[in-house]
Amino acid sequence: LTTYYLEINATDPSNNNATATISITVVDTTDPLWSPAPSDQNAELGQPFSYDINATDFQAIFYYINDTVNFTININIGLIQNNTILSLTTYYLEINATDASNNNATAAITITVVDTTDPLWSPAPSDQSVELGQPFSYDVDATDLQIIQYYINDTVNFTININTGLIQNNTILSVKTYYLEINATDASNNNATATISITVVDTTD
């Protein structure tokens, strides 16, 4: 990218000549070309986001984005990463690749944050026993990046606090073994299940 100066000479057989000087200026009016074109992305809730974009050009390319609050981009290599903890939402990102002659390529993509991770029991529910005639109480806990709600399959004999996971008897329990399926579900409908036995014993004289 420069200007070349060229002297041209036209000479006839009698050595008469005409000369002219011209300039040849090399310019760049061609936009960078995405390779490949940026595409919409998904990001897992709570996990780091990383996406590399690339464009080709005869000159050096510099990369920019419009949302510098939630994301950052390496100006030289085009690596996009999250700058904050991303929420469960869709982010709209405009990307720009500009060369030294101010030619540019733009692209708009969405980054959708999803949650596909099941809650994790902490600790795993375990089999229980209770004395005949005594109240039964057992607390189950799961961890997740979203709010968890708890459910059980036997709502005749037991009740569970939907928010805290506290299981209690709902009736006077008989001497037998009850089988209880427990479910912890987050707002994205990911769930963890566990089955425990609750054995009612009589050790009282």
C-alpha cells in the first residue's frame, strides 16, 4: 500500500522522445472476509464462554464488539469471552473486523445462556428408620445454580416442603418399609431423583 512513481519514455528512430511521469497508487477498498461466518452460540449457565471468530484480509485485522460490559474480545485474534457471570437470557452481539484501511466486515450473533445441568444431591439421600409412633423428619438437600423445588411420589403418607426439602410423615406410620422417590427440579426442568426406604420399627417395650 504505497504510491509508485513511474517515468515513461517513448523514443523514435531519430532519437526524439517524449517523457511522462505517472504515479500508481495501491489502495485497499476490499472488506475483510469472515472465515467462517460467525454463528449463533449457546453457553452453559455458570460455565465460561469462549468463541473464536476469524476473518481474512491482505492487511492486519482488528476485532471489536458492541457489548463490552458482558463480553471481551481479543482485538488481534478475535477470541470472545464472557466478562461477567452470564444470566439465563439471550445476548445480542455485533462483531466488527476492520483492516488498516478502515474496510470492515460486520456480523450479528446471539449468545443464548442455557441450563442443562441437573441439580446435585448434597449429600445423597439415604435410607432412614423411625420408631413406631414417633414423628418422622428428614431433610434432603441439592445444589444448583437456580432455585430448586422438591417433590415426592407418596403424598398420602408423607409431605415435603417444596422449597427446603424437609420430609415429614403425613399420617401415623405402620410397622413396615415405605419406599419414597424424591425429586429435586430446577427452573429449567433439570432434575435429580433418588429413592430411599423409610423403615418403621418398634423397639419400645
